[in-house]
Amino acid sequence: MLTQKGFTVIEILVVLIILGILFSIAIPGYYSAISNSQAQAVEHNLMAIAAAQQKYNEDHGNYFSSSDFGAINSNLSLSLTAVDGYSYTCAAGTCSASNQGTTVTVDTNGNLTCTPSPCP
């Protein structure tokens, strides 16, 4: 009577197929979660900018523009690091963040709008 230890090729293939199915389900969900968290970070940044706009307007009587980000960082302690890949611009009290065809805008009332809609 021969007793051999180990796995057959069929058993290994079945395990690999099961792992492939699990990964094909998990990976899109993972990337979706990353995308949603980045969008929430951008929205948070824009809301911080909107608060800084209101404070700047109260102090100076007008809204800041994109060229004033340095003044905002030093005067209002708003630390905005653009590590999320979005470019932030402000003009006439409205700020927006853009990246790869997606734009998120916050107005002077703090209302968020997204293009394409809806906001994630």
C-alpha cells in the first residue's frame, strides 16, 4: 500500500480558481473605497477653504483668489496640502478642485456641487 503526501494538480488549480474569484470581487471594491475617501478629502478641503474665505472676507472686506493661498496659510492657519492630485482654484468667493474630468465646487454659502453629478 502506497501512501503519498501532497496535493494534486487539480486541488491546486481549484484553490487558485477560488482565490481568483475572491480577488476579482474584492479589488473593485477596494479601488472604489479609495476613490470615495479621496473625494471626501477634497470636499473637506473645500469646506475648510470656504470657512477661510468667510474669515478672510470678514477681516478684509473681500474674497481671496488663488494667488492669495500663501496669505491664507500664514494669516488663517489653513494648511492645505495638495497631495490628493487635485488642483485648487478660487475666484470671487467660489473655490473648486479639479482632477481628471472631475470638478468639485464650493460657493460662498458652503454648497458643494460636483461635475459629473452626483458628488460621491
